[in-house]
Amino acid sequence: MATTTGETRAATTRPHSIRLPGILLGVGLGGFVDGILLHQLLQWHHMLTSTDHDRIGVTYYDPGTVSGLEMNTVWDGVFHTVCWISVLLGLALLHARVTHGRRAVWRSRVLWGWVLSGWGLFNLVEGLLDHQVLGIHHVHGGPHQAWWDAGFLVLGVLLLAAGHLLRRGSRPFDPDAAGGRA
């Protein structure tokens, strides 16, 4: 099927999507919620609190000892650094891709749908990788940890679904349009 020059030009000048910036923001912000709420405020786990029975042979650092808590805190810091970089990249990409109507993008259901999807993606990847595959920590260790881990995964699925529904129910966001239709 042949295309005309106008069709080719239209295909190459489509507005940049806010999907990737939204997902990166959601991954980073979801990681911050996990790290601040579960690691720091509730102190349910740290990055390496279950390595006494993990699946990859990481040295166990008992968070009940000063030296163990110090090592877990270092790895929590590495985790938060990755979250911070994800948020910075998301903001940088969003700023680069939205040339007009920057204020409108923050009201866009499309952006917030992608942010929720990114948070859900974070929960699913982190929950499957760290809790299930590697076993380096669990949401809330103890006799009912499987239920806490399952709840974390269910929350990830619900966040993905909510993000999809929020995006589906909104008009497409054109960051290059004057006024940035949201």
C-alpha cells in the first residue's frame, strides 16, 4: 500500500507520547510509597530482611542488630536512589515532550492514568522479583507473609486496571497542541 507524502509526514510528526514519562513517574512514586511507608514508617521490611531464607544466597543481615540494620539501610538507600532517578527521568521526559500547555498536562487523566499504571507495574515487578523469585524480603514477614505478598500483587493489578480505566475514559492528550488538550 503506497502512502502519500502528507500521510508520511503526519506519521512522523505525531506528538510524543506521555506514556513513558507517566510510567517512570509511577514507578518512582510507587517505589517511594513502598520505601517510605513499609521500610521506614511501619518498618515491616528492608531490602534484605529475608535473606536468611532467600533463593539466591545473599548474606543475611539481621535488621535486629546495629550492623544488620546499617546494611539494610544502605540497600534501602540504593532502592530509593533508583526511585529518585526514575522520578527525575520521568519529569525530564515529560518536560521535553510537552512543549505547549504544560499546565494542562498535570490535569490530564491520561498522565495520571499512566502514573497509576507505572505504580501498578512497580508493585508487580517488585512483588514478583523481590518477594517471590529472589525472596530477599516480604511485605510483612512472619506466619502470614504469603497473604501480605499476595495483597501487594493484587494492589498492583488494581492500580494497573485503575490507570487503564482512567486513560480509557479520557480524551487523548496532545502535548504539542496549543493548550495541550487533556
